[in-house]
Amino acid sequence: MQLAAAMARLGTETAFDVLARATAMARAGRDIVNLGIGQPDFPTPPHIVEAAIRALRDGHHGYTPANGILPLREAVARDLLTRRGIEVDPDRIVVVPGGKVTMFFAILMFGEPGVEIMYPDPGFPIYRSVISLTGAEPVPIALHEEKGFAFSAAEVLARITPRTRLVIVNSPANPTGGVVPKAELDQFVAGLAEHPRVTVLSDEIYARMCYDGVPHASLTAYPEIADRLILLDGWSKTWAMTGWRIGYGVWPADLVPHAVRLAINCHSCVNAPTQWAAIAALEGPQDAVDAMMAEFDRRRRLIVPLLDDLPGFRCVMPGGAFYAFPNITGTGMSAGALQDGLLEEEGVAVIAGTSFGVFGEGYLRFSYAASTEAIEEALRRIRRYLERHGIGG
Ligand code: PLP
């Protein structure tokens, strides 16, 4: 067999490797505390599940339009108007099987050899992986702890070259929980006026997960870039629907036919009952979302001071999502070595920052989408590990 060379350029989410190891260890009888997983530990609210069951009973068994059923795209448009105050034609919305697919399509549309695509580092690993697949050059945007892991508009703008076609931004962010303040977005958008050929992919999958009453600052608020902004959003995180596989993109009108053609070539459409469930998520009661967010906030306030207090660790308070990203350089260990040591010796699954890019060295990602008991137990075990190895004084 001879595979296409591009296959060797495709990366992965190494978080899944850690999870596979943790699962295998648990199966072998080890007591594992898992703070590695990037999904809510809540069930999908029951009225959403019921809507899917009803859709199946009502005979929604067939293909749907490739861009999604109109009632769903209209519901998304209403949600965009209510929450973000923007008017979007439902024909610019393309419903896809998960937030990841909007990202995949956007990068495929712009990436080819000779082109540069910028992406956040540390950031969601699939950005770099797919950019490399296309043969384009991945250009990392380094995110700094001192800025709460928000990107620096000045740094991004300074690195745009005539070969830059696409800039990917993500706020609130995986793996850091960082949030980009509105002032930084203002500066970024103002600077983009000098780069009219650059398109922006804004991954806002965690938009509903902002803390401290700070409203989510979105790139959709800038009409001057609406004709070159791709918005990525979806249901996975907000309504605890990671396994349903549904998300959406809002595309500039010129790009819609390309996105739809990619969908037709790839998956045809998202399964019909999930689309009906997604309407129930948007239009039904939001109390489960509010309760989940209140609980994540409580855990954030629990885990961050505990992490900050560990020898060799320091941790900034994340403004969004459900991740904490402590600096572990004071332990003297690399992120990979500490990740492996904690899993093997203490059965604690967390993810090395290097899984999210080279600028993730010196950090670990903790997901606090886990119970209070799990968080407290993990932190106890980590302290024991550090003490046993005489780390951090
Ligand atoms: N974007 C970011 C930043 C994410 O962290 C994730 C999932 O972890 C996704 C997109 C993909 O979401 P989905 O499960 O809807 O494909």
C-alpha cells in the first residue's frame, strides 16, 4: 500500500491518547481520576433528548438539505439576533456534524502550498493538523500567560504577510480558558483594514461559557469584516451534546456554495433527529445551561486556588470555557514528563500543554468538567506525587 504523502502530515488530538491510556488502566483495575476530558460531565437536558425521539417517531428518517433543515437555520438566525444582536440570513448558515467540521472546511478552502494560515498556540490541535494536511504553512500565534492567554492584536497583525490567507482565533479558548477582551478585538479589526485579503475564522464554540459577568466579545460584532468572517459555533459544549455531532458555521455569502459542496462530498447532512433536537436546545428552557455554568464557575473557583497552591505550580484565573492551564515550570519537569508521571504513578489524567502546540511547554491542561470530589482527589494525589519526588520545595 502506498498512502498519499498528505496523510503523514495529519496530526491528532493527543488528548485522546491520554484518555485511551487512562481508560485501559481503569479497565485493568486502577483507580483513575480523569481531569483530561474536554466535555461537560452533565447529561443533555431531557427536553432536547425528547425532541430527538419525537423527530424519529414523526418520521424524520431521511436525508435533509446538506446545509441543514430550514427551521433549524431559522432558529440559529433568531439566536444570533437575540444573543449577539446580528442579523444573519439563514442561507448563510451551514449546519455540520460538530464544530470541528466548520474548521476543517474553512482550512480546506484556503490552505494549499505557498500559503500561510495563522492559528493560536497553545490552541486546539486540529487547527495546525489540518493546515499541515493542506500543505499550507502553519504560523503559530503565541499566547502568553501574562495576557491571560488572550492573543495580542499587534503581534498577530505584525505577522501577516502577503501569503497569509486565513487567521484563526478562538475565544474563550481551549486549552487555556483565556478570553480575548473587546479592546484587543477592536485593535485587531482596525488593523485588518490594511489586509483586505485576509479571512478570519472565529471559533466561538465556548461563547456561552464566560464568567464574572463579562459579556462575550465576539468578532461578529464588527460589520466591517462580516464579508470575510467565518463564525464557528455549535451545541457540543453549551448543551452537553458532544456525542450528538452537530455544529454550525456562518459563512460569507460567497463561501456558502463551497461549504455546501464540501458537505455534499463528505457527510451529505447531519442526521435528522439531531437537527430537531438542536432546535429544542436553542428555543427551549435554558435553565439547565444556566445551572451547568453556575456549577462550572463554582468548580473554577475551587480548582484554581488549589492548583496555585501546589509546589512548583502557578495558575491564572481563566475567564471562560472549563479549563485551567497552570504554569508548572517551577516543578522543573517538562509538561510531558509530569503528565505521564501523574497518570502512571497516581492515576491522574491531565493533558500536557505540548499537546496544544510548542508554546504549551511548561503547562498542563486541567478540565474541571468533573465532580468536586474528583477535583479534590486529583489535587491531593498531585501534591503527594510532588512531595514524593521532592519537587518545588
Ligand atoms: N473548537 C474548540 C476550541 C474545541 O475545544 C472543540 C472541542 O473540543 C471544538 C471546536 C469541536 O467541537 P465539536 O465537538 O462540536 O466538534
